[in-house]
Amino acid sequence: MININELKGYNLKKDLELRRVLKRWHNKNTRGGNFGINLMTNTKPDYEITGYHNLKGEITNLSVGELYQCGTTMFTKDTMENWNYERLINLLNKLINKKTEEVKLLVPF
């Protein structure tokens, strides 16, 4: 499982070789919260990851897409245990570097 604490700007910037990482929002509530993080690349397009987490900080739903566009759901509560930070970074690296054939193999649909 991926924890919200793993999605820090410094870690994402370094691991994805990004120009900038911005936390757009992080709302907390009695069941957990939701968040949005912009991933600013060195070349266009830029991307964003959005999702929900529970009270333990475990991400229960994650979507990835181009900035300000409707993203693709990567996992939900049913499949969140199959994901970890390394797998997410691997997929995002392939997406950002436009290796679409490899990305299609990793997306769980």
C-alpha cells in the first residue's frame, strides 16, 4: 500500500526527475481525506495525481492524468494492496517519458 506520507514533493521530484511538484490541495475529514498533486515536467504536458486516503494515511483511490484533465483511476480500495510507491513511480516514469505500450501493460483494466 502507498501512504500519503510517501508522496512528498521532494521524493516525487527526485524520483520522477520533474521540474516542480505542487500540492494543490489536501483536505482532511473524519474518514481520511483527499488530495491533488501537480507534477510539472521539463516538457509539456504536465500531469497530476489525485486521490483519497483513510485515517491511517493509506491511499485508497488514486488517479493519474494530464494536468486539469480527467485522470485514469489506477487503483481503488479493492486493489490498493497490490500497489506500492515503487510500482507507482515506475508507472509514472513510463507515462511521463511517453512509453505508452509499457503503460498499457501496467494499468489494471
